[in-house]
Amino acid sequence: AIMLPALQSSTLLILSTYLAKKTPVMLNWTVGPKVLEHCVNSADVDVIFTAERFLNKIKDQIPESLLSKMVLVEKE
């Protein structure tokens, strides 16, 4: 899954996901913690790509169970 603001780099990550023969799942953190967790569980998401700076701004609104699935794009 991808949880990033709408930027040109986000588009690149989506295209990279297709090239890796994976299906990108775009997540919108504004839906709230319960709905976000339900979406991740329904789509059987193992990894959520995000950016550290973005995550630091919204971390208090992300369920604890999803934080372990986060992979920071600038670190990998």
C-alpha cells in the first residue's frame, strides 16, 4: 500500500509498484483510524510505503497495528 500526499514522487512509486507486478493500494489517512485499519485488513496489505516527514505529521492518527507495516521510502 502507499500512503503519501499527492506528489509527483507518489506517481513514480505507483508506477514502480505496477512494474514489480504488484497492485498498488492507495490509503487515505483522513478516513480515520478504524476505517484505515479495516481497509488495510480487507486488502490484505503487508507493507505500507510512506515518507518519514509525512508520517511524523499524522502518526497520532494512525492505528498502532499499522505502524509496524510502515516502510519509509527514504530509508530503503
